[in-house]
Amino acid sequence: QVRLVESGGGLVQAGGSLRLSCAASGIIFSINKWGWYRQAPGKQRDLVASITNGDDRPNYADSVNGRVTITKDDETSTVFLQINNLKPEDTAVYYCVASRYSDSGIFASWGEGTQVPVPW
């Protein structure tokens, strides 16, 4: 069981920056990949960025590439998402996810999300 708690969301003006945090607890040694997704009102949940455990290889969605950085601190079991030059279209609930790969499939644990409103 993995528990994820996001923080750092809040109202940000366009052009501003934000750093989201995801604190993980539980059986985290088995996690293969960490990620951030976002869901805008009325839209599906989409990947923003992910980072692979072990080699810390990041992956970014085209829509945010160049403005987003995903990092993790293994000592504190925290994953971060830095978003720069925020735009109104970045408005969404941002979710942290921890994925574990096994022969049975991929098992994902989700946080409850943190809201990021970026007004026009």
C-alpha cells in the first residue's frame, strides 16, 4: 500500500511559477515510476511528467515540455513538479501517481490531487 499526499497548489497568476510536492509513504521500495497527471474541468486526466526510479529518467508531455521539471528526493520520499511560466490552460487538479510493475500488470496508487487555478 502506497499513500500519496500532494501539496503546493493554489492560485497563481499567468507567467508565475509553482512547485508541487508529493509526499509518499508505505511500501514505496517497489515503485517503478512516479508521475504527475492533471485534469482540467470537463476533460480527461492527462500525463504531465513522469520519472523512472533507479535512473531518474524524466518524461514530459509535449504540452508542457520546456516549462516543467520533475524531480524526486529519495531520502524524504518526495516527488516534485516545478512549473514555470504558468498559463491559464494549465488550470487543473494535479495528481501524483506511483506505479508498480509486476507480471500481473501495472498497479497505480493516486493521491487526492491539488488544485492549480491560473486565471485569465
